[in-house]
Amino acid sequence: MPDPSPITPSRRSVLRSTVAGLTGLAAVATLAACSSGGVSATAVTTPTAPPAPDTFTGIAFADGEFDGQFIRALDVVPYGGADVGESFMAARRIPPGDRDAWFREWQALGDRMMAAADTSAAAGRRVSAYEGYLRAVTYYRTSGIFLYTPPMDARFVDAYRKQHNAFAKAAPLSEWRIELVEIPYGSTPLKAWWCRPAGDGPHPAIAMAGGYDGTMEENFFMGGVAALRRGYAVLLIDGPGQGGALVEQKLVFRPDWEAVVTPQIDWLLARPEVDRERIVLMGRSWGGYLAPRAATAEHRIAALVADAPQYTPGPNATFLLPEQYRDQLYTGNADELNKVLRDEMAASSAMAFTLNRGMLTHGFATPLDYLRQTKDYTLDGLAPRITCPTLLSTGENDRRGNDAQPLYDALTVPKEYLRFTNAEGAGEHDETGAELLWSQRVFDWLDGTLKR
């Protein structure tokens, strides 16, 4: 993802860390892969050596934004969410920087998977249908990733609904017991997928907090299947600002995520198939802030897992402004500061993606309003309230890692910090490309912590 340009090397470094920490991307499309603002990125027709040979980048696109989202799609291959050849061939049909083509090609691939799966289902071939529907989930979700911008684009809504419907068709064909349920949330219940392994239980259970631009259906591949294979039940949910809660209910993010999680824990505790003593809260990407924040007030969980954890993502927003404006974020002239931010958005597709997505998911009309309200997204002073054993994990090349150590230092409970490396192929955000390795280490820690 290209940096805003022109900027100095020192500001580039700060900006990379800040945008990554603030937005909690659910992919490797951060500001880590750089090009100068005036240089056009070009797609490659075959994978070549990555720009940094020791990192898992530059796989299909020279454009870091496109490549990050492409790798994100590949990350779910081990759990049936995509296939390698299909994904590469779709990528090769997308011209450099062409976001309309990005939407079109991934939608077409999703449509092709759905048609094939429907044919298999009509013939009674459950396994083939199930596998096809699952791949369609990822391809549809991927098609809409660059449409996070206010006002909500009709294509964005269509991409969400198609990926949700594909999963709904897959659910009854699964080896797992998967049902769509409702979790109380104020006056507006939230939909969730309740996934259970075989047997009556009681099963240990995981409530999952997803990323900034993820969906509960994506979370099935990003920890859900790994948990089910190990005998955990899993509650997959879109909270305010995410997936269906955003698209269908127009609910936006809130900093006090305990208000979202506590009803989930209430619901799990009422289920006879759940082991009340072994309920886990897991957050990945932006969930690496949301889950710890919820755990500062929700003390009925037995363990906390935060991947790409973030300690003070909101207050770091000041660094998204040029240095001479940073002390004016909360006091400066709104028109002037909005112009500064929009100029930065015009100069950088990465900045435009970050701020547009933030405005949409937080419910604000201007980039300045969005940045000003992020100040409440912090764990500073709250982290010591977490009372359960906690596991943090980061990839070596993930800029959010800069914000993980302060959280680890502030924790006063039994804790562990897993650092995944580039040499392992696991150095990117959410350890993208090494999902099986991440699952092995995290669930081994969980099993030991819960004494399974």
C-alpha cells in the first residue's frame, strides 16, 4: 500500500504505524509496502520475488493494497475458503489499480462458484456443493473490500449479501452443526452463526471479535474451523460497524465493546451444551483491540486471545495529520483540517481507504469528525482490569506490533506474547499465509490454559 507522498522518511515510519494501529486492518494491506506517490503500481502476470525477499509480500501485485487483499483471500485456503489457482487467475485479469475490475473479477468468480455449487447441490452431491459455497463466501467478500466509502455503495451491499447467502447455503451441508441465531443487543438483536462440534458437550466455547472490514462468515475460516476441529463451539458475530450489523442494521462502531460482548457471554452461559468454566474471548485484527477492551469489564471469560493487539489505536490518530497540524486535531478549524485530510486522501489511495472506511463504519460524514471521536478507543489505564490469562500474538512485519508491547506490559494476569516471524512465512498482519501455524500455537496455548 503506497504511502502518502511527498513525506519525509521519519513521517513515513510514523504514518505506517499509526494507520495500521488505528484502523486494525483484517489483512496485510497496510502502509508497509511503499511506492512513491507519483509512480503507478503495475500488476505482475506471474508471481515474482517479493520486494522484500524476507517477507510474504509482492505475491500477485506490485500494488501493496491489492496484494494485501489478495493474500488475505489466499489465507483461508487451508480451511476451504478459497483455492489457489482460481484466485491467481482472477488476480491476473485485474489491471493495475483498477478497483472496478477488482470488484468485477471477484464477483464473477463468486458467481461461478455459486452456479457450480448449486448444480452439485441439485444432484445431491453435498460435499462438492459445500466446498463451492464456502469459496464463494471469500470471493464475494473480497470483491467489495475497496468499496468501504460513505455513502454506502450498492455494490458493497450486494457483495455483503452474496457472501452471507453463500454461507447460509453452506451451513446445512457442513460436518459441523451451524445455525443462525440472534444475540440480544439493546433494542436491536445481532445475528450470529452458532457452530458446534459433534456430541452433546459441554463444549468449551469461543466468542469471536472480528476485524474492521471482516464479516462473521470470514471468521469461520479465521479461527472458527480450527476451533471446531479441536472440539470448541464457536459464536461468530458481526458487531456494530461490521458486516451485517453495518449493512443491514446501520449500526456503527463503539469503543466500549463490553456492551457488545457481555450479551454474548450471557447467551453462551444459558446454553446447556457450553462449558460455563471454559468460555474464551478471541479477537483478531481490529478485534485485537475490541476483545481486550471488552475483557476489561467482562470478567466471566476463562481466557483472552488478541491477535494484532492494539493498546492506544485511537489517540494515535493525531499522527495522520501533517506534523504542523497535530496539536490542532481537537481544537483546530474544522474546514481547514478537513481540507488537509482530503488532500492527503487525494494523494494516497491508502489514506483514502483508511479514512473512507473509518467514516463509513463509525458513522461520520467528514474525516476530521472520524479522527476526533477515535480518542476513546484506548486501553490505557484499563488494561489492568483484565482478569483472565491472556495471549497476545503479532507478526514481525505487522506495524500494529508497535502497539502490542505496551498492552503486554500493562497486563497483570498470566500472559504470553507470541511473535511470529518473516522467516516462518508468518510475519504479516494476522500471520496471513500461516493460518495453520497460528492455529497450532494459539490453540495449544488455549488447551493448556483451559487444562484440556
